[in-house]
Amino acid sequence: MKAIWNGQVVAESDRTVEMDGYRYFPRDAVRMDLLRPAPKTADDLD
């Protein structure tokens, strides 16, 4: 499975995990150099 954003592959793996309708990639399959931290929201505090 591939995760593509703005035409770039940001993650690729055959070892994704599905949980609650979302797909998760193993960290070593993610191009962290293409990502940046997101600000925390009130929803993150639950």
C-alpha cells in the first residue's frame, strides 16, 4: 500500500495495520523527511 500526498509517495509498505477504519504504516516505511509536526488540538487531550 502507498500513501501519496501532492504527487509524492510519503509511505509504502505491505505491513500496514487497519484499526477503526484507518490504515497505519510502520514508522520505518514513512518518509519522515516529507512530514512536519502538526499543532496539538483539544481533541488530542481526550
